Amino acid sequence: MPQVQQNDSPQTDGAVRVRARVRIPLAFPDGYRAEAEVSTFHGLADGAEHLALALGTVPEGATPLVRLHSECLTGDVFGSARCDCGPQLREAVERIATAGGYLLYLRQEGRGIGLYNKLDAYALQDSGLDTYDANTALGLPEDGRDYTAAAQMLGALGVDGIDLLSNNPDKDAQLAALGVTVRRRVPTGVHVSESNVRYLRAKAERTGHSIELSQLVG
């Protein structure tokens, strides 16, 4: 059984802090394995149950590699090919375990609109809308994610400077505004399939994701 280190003392100062740490062995369907120390938190701004997975060892004097990964039940758990979330999660765990750093697993399903709304947006995409227009057709923001809690988690972990593993320029802009030094943004791979090419193209063309369009097919 993994050992849990828990801090349940009352919080009165409003500061965000780590509430518990537990070591969890990770195993992926392709056989890749890694060991993560998972932290939970007291006092996050949005009250959600976000997680920080410490992976590998950051060399002395080096900058930790960090990914902010928004929860995607369909992609992360069921392997949906409509997005690239599952392959990005798998890639991030290995790259961070090699370099040393953190994967922040953020409970922001569907870019912050929730699971049911995301599935409703999928139905609209089937009628021809792209991922952003489908959200706005439902009266929801194109991207409703706020990374305040992510910045708070990094602060509670004692991290003030990072290399950010992401294609999304909004992540490093928000983190910088929240006082986190993003030394550089490191793109993920391009995980393209026939089912997600329109989705990836929309991210590159609509919101400036660093996805090389020449690698997209169709």
C-alpha cells in the first residue's frame, strides 16, 4: 500500500498548501511505467480537486518541466480519437519523468465547460461547426479555463519558474500574469488522426497553438 502523508490541520490564513502526498505507480496500455508522487491541496481558488504529479528528479539548478493538463474523460480514460488529450497525457508523463518536474491534472473538462456540455458540443461539431464555434453556439466561452489554481499549486510546491510543456500560448500568458516565470514553452508532439485533424487545425488557426499545420492531413 502506498504511504499517505496528510496534513489535515485547520487552515486559517487563506494560504494554499499541500494537504497530502501519496506515491502511485503509473502504468499505461503501451507498457510504459512511471512512479509519481501525487499531491492534493487545501485552499485552491476554485475549490476543485486538482492534482500535482511529481515525476522524475529535477537536476540541481535546473528548471522543472511542467504540463498543465486539463481533464478529458473521453480522451484520457476512453481513448477517444476526437482530440489529442490522451496521447498528450501519455507523452507528458514520460517527458516529465525523464526531465524532472510536475504534471498538474486540472479538473477543467471540455476547456472548462464540463463533460455534458462537451458532448453537446461534439454533436454540433458533427453538423459542421469547429470546436470553438460549437462552444459559443451553446452560449459558452470558447475556452473557459482559468489557471489561477495552477499558479497556486506551483506556489505551494515551492516552484516559481518552469519550462512549460504546451502548445497553447494562453497558458504561459496566464501563468506569467499570475507571477509564474515561464522560462520557455516546449511544444508537445503532433498527435494527429483522421478523427481529430479538424480539431487540431482549429486550435492552430483560431487560437495560435504551436501545431505545425504541415503535419496535419486532410
